[in-house]
Amino acid sequence: MSFADIRDQEIALRLLRNFLEHERVPNGLLFWGPGGVGKNLAAMEFGQCVTCRKIDHGNHPDIRVLAPKDKSRLIKKEEIDEVNEFASLRPFESQWRIFIMHDAERMNPTAQNHFLKTLEEPPGRSLFILLSEHPRMMLPTIRSRCQAVRFRALRRETVSELLRRDRDLPQDLADSIAEIAEGQMSRAIDLVDSEKRQVALSLVDRLASGDDPVEMAEE
């Protein structure tokens, strides 16, 4: 396991490697921290290591990825019921069933209570990896039954480097956008790729004029 594409998360990766090296993988993991810093990539690579098979195309039969749907942006009880049913089955190809849940705090209260029952008595070798920017929105009992793995904001230099590599930006522009992005690669990419690009260029001009980047990020 290399986690080669995950940057600035040495403490989190050391903890994950330790789980694997000692073969003590907990049934529940909570990857928490800002968006766009590597939580999802770490979850996919960790799942790959546990199942010993690539899951790059999202078609591993023993892995399920869950995320909020429709306009409500909620994970509902019916979806958790499907997770619980799938977890009760024997794995198809590996020794584990793995569930990666994006924005886990978006489970509605009923869904959280149903999910808690599964966490309390996980069926077989089931691994639940919850990804969250706001873990305190989840029940304390869910958080307490998961091993928390904290992901921190990326260094500004890292965001700038990745923007130059992946979007071929000049260094001065990449540095300025990295300053505004506050360590979140997803925010930086959004500024570059969307209609917000002109906003980003305006913010760059403001930075050059001496405006405070912290105040700008809060606007």
C-alpha cells in the first residue's frame, strides 16, 4: 500500500498503515476533516488494500459507495436498510464487505439510528468508512463506535503544486488561488474550472492589492 497520491496527511496514513500491518482493522472508521484533502482517495485505497483488489472503476462486488441523493441531499433510512442487508451477506470475493459513505453527517435521524444498530453488532467482517466534514452532526454513539482518522487542510504549497501540475496554471496564479482555497483542493479546482474563474481572477487582483486572504475566504 503506497497512498502515493495523498498529500500532507502523514499522521492519518501512519494510523491506517498500522491497522493493516497489525491486522487490526476496526469495523468503523470516521475520516473527518475539510473537503478536498484526500479523505475519499484514502478510503478507496484503504478499501483496495483490505480487499486486495483494485476498485478504481467502482465495480468491486464487495464494496458499496453511498452518498446523499436527490434535492434533499440526505441519506435516508431506506438506503441504510439496503446497506444493512448487503452487510448481512457473505462477501463475494474477499473476506470483507466495505462501505464508503460520503457526507455521512447527511444521514437523517432515522437513518442514523438504524445505522447505529449495525455498528453496534457488525455482521461478519464488515468495514464502514464514514467521510465527513462535520462529524458533530452525527450521533455521539456513532462517532464513539468509529475510529476517528483526522485529515487536515493541505499546505498552500501543495495546492499550488497540484494546480500547476493538473491545470497547467502559471505559478503566480496557482499560488494566489491556493491562498484563497484554504487548503482544500476541491475548492481550488472549483475556482479554476467553473464559472467562478473570473471571480478567482478578481480575488487574485485583490490579493495583489494587499487584501487579507482570511477575510476574503470568509466572504
